[in-house]
Amino acid sequence: MTTIARLSLGVRDDRRAGEFWRRALGYVRRPPRYEGDEWIVLEPPPGASGTVLAMDVVDSPVPESARVHLDLHAGERDLDEEVDRLVALGAQRVDWPHYSRNPEPGALPYVVLADPEGNRFCVEGRRGGTTA
């Protein structure tokens, strides 16, 4: 069966983007595979699971409506606390009219953010101190 090996994120400043996502996800940078390997690839820390994230340097602008975006889960942290943490790391809140502000009954609420490069992503989780 074919599986996803990694997700490449289009960025202009791979070091800035790599540092944001490293801190946001608690990932570690993959060691260089050969002398001169500058490719920034982030992996979950040893023993943890998750999707590998690579920084792909591009010249194109961030599209207004991306066809693919990341969805993060706040885990045990309160959704609003996690959003505040990500904003402190450099994310920006996005007013995204395409999503309902009131989730369906039983669905987790979420917040739309953009990383320092402008790539949009969502954060879902529980509010009010309940665990996810």
C-alpha cells in the first residue's frame, strides 16, 4: 500500500518557517543526509508519531484559498490556550468566512490561523478546560 512519506510546505523563508513549525509541533530537524544538505525537514521526536514536514522554498505567493492545509489538534491543551501559544510563536489569526463559527453538535470547535509565511492552518480542540 502507498503511504504519505512527508508533507512539503511551500515557503519563501525556509529557516523562519522551519523554526515556527519546529516550535509549534515540538518536532526536531532531521540531520543532514550528506555534506551540504540544507533541506529543512522536521520529524516527530524519537518515540513520537506524526507526519514529517518539509520546507519547500517557492517564489509563488500564498494562494487565497489553498487546496491543502494542515489541521492541528490542541491535544490536552485548551483550544484558546493553544491558539494563544501559536500566535506568540508568530502565527496570525485569520478571519475565514468559508467556515462556520458554530460547529455542528458534537464537532470540535476550531480556529483558522496562518503561519509566518501566510500558509493557513486550522487548530481544533476543546474549550473550557475539558480534555480532548
